Amino acid sequence: MIFTRWDAEVGWVETVDLYMSVLREGERSEPAPLAELNTDGADFGVAAGPNGRWLTTRMVTNTSASASSQVLARYRR
């Protein structure tokens, strides 16, 4: 599962980033930041392409597309 997470006390724009948690044997892993996609700005709105090969993310300044296999490889171990 990929989702956004932020610190409400600091502010959404300042701290929102993408995180991932993997379901293994019925339990979710500790959420880990998606360092491959997160920038210094606000990162949010992740979506998988129809064939699952691309992830699209929104940033305050633009939109980015990344190959899902490269981004998700380290979480599949």
C-alpha cells in the first residue's frame, strides 16, 4: 500500500511525503518513506498506471512518472 503521511503539527505542505507498507503473512510492515519519489517539496497523489509499470505522483510544483519496478524493487524483498 502506498499512501501519503504528514505531521499535522508542522503542516501539510512542509511535511507530506509518500510512504509504503507491504502486507506479508497477514501483517503490514512498518511504513517506510519512498525515497526514490519523495522530494524536498510536498509529494502526494500517487497512482499506478493501468499496466502497473508506472507510478505517477503529484508534487506541489509538477507531476512525475517513474518506472514502478525500479521504485518498488527494494520493498519486495
